[in-house]
Amino acid sequence: MPRPIHFEIHAADCARAIRFYQQLFAWEFSRFEGPMEYHLIKTGDATAPGIDGGLMARMGGPPADGAAVNAYVCTVDVSSVDESLARATALGGSLALPKMPIPGIGWLAYAKDTEGNIFGMMQMDPTVK
């Protein structure tokens, strides 16, 4: 069965987006040497579940508010949705969809990063009803 192996974040301002994700999730970024600006993203220990990704300059205009999502939305495992949402907004992001229960799984919320990209944050808690 095919599984996601990489994600990609598109940004109007790569440096600003890198700062946002470094400060929010402590992700590590390294410049990939090639014909265009591209940054590899290490999201954690290679032995833990999860995937790594990349960040590049957005081609075309920014995503329009109110428009349907036209890309994959990645969800990040966090220890506290409330704390992560507060941190995301303090870093220049915004709330896209408030915290909601996913019964038997945990708490989920969606935010927008500094580039207008939507991402999810999941706090695992199998006791949620």
C-alpha cells in the first residue's frame, strides 16, 4: 500500500516560513543545492513514525482565502493542541478551524502558517469522546 514519504510547503517568503516552523515545531532546515531555492526539512528522529519534507518558493499567487484547499494538508503530532495553536498565532499564523474532538483518537485543529498554507495539529488522546 503506498504511503506518504515526503511533504512540501510552498512559501512566498522562505526565510519567514522557516522561522515559523523552526520556532513552532523545532524542525531542522538545510539548503538543498540545486537550480532553485529548496530547503529539506527534518521533522524528527528517523526511527520515529513520520515523514520529512521540503520547503520552496511559491510559484504563482498566494492561496485565496475562502477557496477550496487544492493541496495535501499535513497533520503534525503535538503534545497539546491548545499550546500549539497559541504558539502558532503568536508566531504570525492564524486559526483556520478550532480544536475539535475526534472520538477515540484525540484533538484536532487546523491553522494557517505565515504563507497562508493550512496544516493540522493532532493531540493523541484515545479517551476523547
